[in-house]
Amino acid sequence: MSDYDPLPESERAPKPATRWTLHANAAVRERLDFENQKAFEAARRGFIATLDTTTNDHDRHDQAVYDFAATRFLEGTAPDTVNPSLWRQAQLNALHHGLFEVVDGIYQIRGFDIANMTLIRGETGWIVIDPLTSSESSRAGLTLANQHLGERPVVCVIHTHSHADHFAGVLGVVSAQDAASGRVQVIAPRDYVDESLAENVLAGNAMGRRATYMYGNLLQPSATGFVSCGLGPALSLGTTGFIIPNDIVEATGETRIVDGIEIEFQMTMGTEAPAEFVFYFPQFKALCMSEIATHHLHNLYTPRGAQVRDALAWAGQLNEAIELFGDRLEVEFASHHWPTWGREAAIDYLSKQRDLYKYIHDQTLRLANHGYTADEIAEQLTLPDDLDSEFYNRDYYGTLRVNAKAVFNRYLGFFDGHPAHLNPLPASAAAAKYVDYMGGADAVVERTKAAYDDGEYRWVAEVLYHVVMADPDHAAGRALLADAMEQMGYQAESAPWRNFYLCGALELRNGLPKGAKFGASAGMAASIPLDNLFKTMAVRLNPERARDLVLHINLHFTDHEPVLLSIERSVLHAHFGKSLESATVSIRISERNFKLLMTDQTDAGSLMAQGALQVQGDGSALLQLGALFDQFERRFPIVTPRPMSPPG
């Protein structure tokens, strides 16, 4: 891992906005209609109450899961160090938090997390839509609703899609036992379990590290630091969990009657998430658009990393929602931001969101078919004024530039067609040669100072990237690169872009933050299906440690069919319903305890002492098994070089 000393104290403090940043942000003020207050009226509408305390505290640690007071600085006009359009979105997200009425019988908890939790009043209890990221946040929201609307049990949870901010707080509103027994109905779209765990576990460590940049977790809330996530005020950092749904919606047109409430479903798979649906409540004339219509341009490719999303399908599903429900709806709401009331306003909003994604798709491919590369398309693509002028189409989360590249990548891949880019050198090797060609690091830094003074921050960052990748100990190069990133952050309309730039500057100035090893939480581990657990283990298998090893383990579960776990040729396979008479070792264990054992929540010695683990055959194979898997560092370097070979 990259290891270097922090910059001198005088170089670590945030810098003021330069004249170029002042000019860029002033141009935004001139271009957009900041007198338009309709969104603020919608964000305030229906307010009932909020928490009495300023913090929502963690269940097990002495820290706040969410701090409502941290964003009070957002009052007033935008400072020089924040894009005024992003400042407006930050105010809408953070300053209007609490319990809100959408219509009589539909309520939302907003501002307790990056997402909303919606409560539908049934005949006997609550239907909870998307119980947030953390148990602490969802529990606080449910408690607030019960205090002001009357105590009601949770009878159903609906997970709109397979992203953690919409399911990981589920244990704050229901127990795993209630879901497993069927006492509480848990509804999700098809493929929800596989997609949730594939995204959040299989690639979880890399995605989680990049998410610390995207969501600004390392930044302090301030005018020179964190102001928003764009998609919501901030990500809550609490206890996570997972529950297997007991009711799967397979197709558009399916309906459910839950506690007296009729729900009509539309599948929107492969749009904002691989597994997602939207749904309509006839008795409320209300349409929940989940996360495929939100008050900003969303990501077709998210900077934290995920599968590239289908812009054409996204536009198509928005159009289908208009056709299915448009003539019946009177209010539209979603799992982020604030509702849109009135049929005409809702259809106008949904149709312009539809056209936003269709335009990006069509025009990117038009330019690609003229021979332009992804970078060239991103540089020249602009929206028509009637789309661009709507605040709900602005770059607060996704950006036009990145989304154009995403469309290009979905159809044509990362390769731009130029032979020189078919097999390039890795970053650190190329950087060393670039810096040598440019006359050495000192000469490069000296020349880029003039570019910085001219406001050419993108060019400064591109050039100094090579200096830092070649020599992370070059303090002057790191300092100037941090300054350039900071100014780009101050100018960014996109919250993730701002957070990425400012987190990069922070790390260049202060060094790599300390972190723990990556692993699933106990709440996640206990509910991971075995098939997904074995996929996760296979991703962690270190081929050097498993070289020439042949290992067969019979897993006789007390509450599940047997599984033969095999490792051969440095590949792990799990064969369900099979066992091998000549296996290296056979063990008897419950499914839950095996999951806890494999996710380091317990150890074999403790389980054997409790009588919860019996071993036949070569018991040392269990110890050998544990040593075969990589432990991922959560805080690997992003803005400085990584070793080309991972730890063995």
C-alpha cells in the first residue's frame, strides 16, 4: 500500500476559491432561475414533526449515525466555495427533515438518511417502503411516525430495489424471525437477493472504498467540505442487515392486497438497479417511482462502481409508467427527494425525465456513429434548453459527461478503437516514463503552476496525476494536485464529483486514512443465502495459497441440504445436494453458524466447545481453509499508486 508523510500543516488547510472558481460559479447564478421556489414549497409541504434531538446515535458505538445539526451551515446564499446550484439542492435535501404527509394515509421519513422511508397506513398496521441504510435510522423514523400518527405494527416491508440504502436498515423495523415465519410480508422484485448481494458483497470492498469518496464520508460538513450527496442529505453510518423476501413480484401487472391496500406493480429491471419495480396505489391515486425518477439526473454509471445502466430501457420504463398510471395518478413520490402533486405537473416531470435519458442515449450513439470517442462525446454533448433548465434534470448526482461515456461503454466497451490504447502500460509504470520525458517531477510541477494560475485545473490534475503516481513522496506535486482538485470540487454541480475531488485533496494532503478489514456485518452475514456466500468465498480465494491444493469438504448442515465444497486448480466450487465419501473432512454444523464462521463472526474452537460443530476426518483442513482467503483492506489507495501484485 502507498505510504507517505502528510504535507506540512500549512499546506493541509482548505484554500479559498480562486478568481476562476468565482467566475465559474457566478456564471451558474446567471444561467439558472434561482427565484423559482416551487421545489422548496414541495419539500416543506405536509411537514408533521421531526426528532427532538440533533443526533441519531449508533446502537453499539459511541458515535452518531446521523447528525442533523451538521448541515445547519447550509442556511443562506451559496458561499464562493460551493456551486450555487448544488448549494440549492443541498438545502432542499438537508434542511427539510422529519415526518411528512404525502396524502392522508401515505407518509414519508425524509432527511434521516440518503433515502426516504415511506409508510402506508393499512387497515391494521404499517406497510414500510425502503427501510433506509441503517437500523438506527429506520427505527427512529418508525418511532417518530408512531408517536404522531398512532402506534401501529409493521405488517409488510417493500424493498423497491437492490441497493443497500433501500434495504440495509430493515432490522430496525422488523425481525428476521417475523419475516421467515411470514408474520411480516416482505415484498421485492425478482432477482433482488442475487443482485443485492452481488453488488454489495462480491464487489463490496472496492465499491465501499470508492463510496467513501462519492458520499464524502471522510469530509467534515462545511462550506469547503461536505455539503450533500445530491441524491439525499447524507448517508447514515449505522448497523446494517438483510432479510430474504417471502413474496417476489415477477411481472408487470401483478397486484397485491396488503392489509387492505391494493398495489399494482410495474417491473423496471435493468434501469436504475438490476432488480427494481415501481407501483401504484389506486385508492390513494399515488404512484411510487422508486428511484427511476428523482429530482436530478441520475447515474447511468455510478462513480462508486456498478454495472452500466441501460438509458434506453430507463426511458422506456418511464414512458410505460406514464402509459400505465398517468391518467389515474394525482401524486407521484419516490424513494428520494420530495413528491410532485397534481396530475399535470407529475406527467410533465416524468416525461421530461424520460426525454432526458432518451436524449443522452440517442445523441451519444449519433456521435459515436460519426466516429467520436467517449471522451470526445462527453466534451461536446449538451442538453436542449427545455430539458437543461429544469432543476430536476441537473447534474446533482449523475452527470451528462459521465452518462454519455456510460452509454458509449454499454454499446462499445471501454476501448476507444485506437490501437495505442489496446494494451497500455499500467498507471505507475506509464507515469514514471511520462515524468521522465517531461524533464522530471520538479520541472513538471514548476510548469503546472502557471497552468494553475490560469485556472486550467483539469489539465493540472491530468499532468500532476503522473507525478504523484510516479513519486507519491513528491510533496510539491501532491500539494498542487490537491489544490487543483479542490477548485474543481468547489465548481462541481454534482455532489459526487465535489466529494470525489475534495476527498482526493484531503488524502493527498493528509495521507491514507486508517481502516479495518472488509467483512460483512453480523446482520448481513446471518441472512446471506449459502449460494451467495460461496460466490463471495470464491472471489476471496488467493490462487498462490491454493496452488496445487486439492481439498474436498463435506458440509452436513443440520438445517439445510448437504454441500460438497471443493477447491482444485485454485478454483472454489460448491456442489449442492452432494457429498464425497473420500472427502478430506466432513463437518456437521448449522447453516447460520457456518455463515458466521466463514465471515469471521466466530471461530471453530468456540463452536466445537459449544457442541455446535462436529468434525470427522482431517480437522486441520478447516484451519487450512481459513488461511486460503484474502482479507481486503477497506482503505486502499485511490489517488496514489498501488502495488502491482496484491499481498500473497
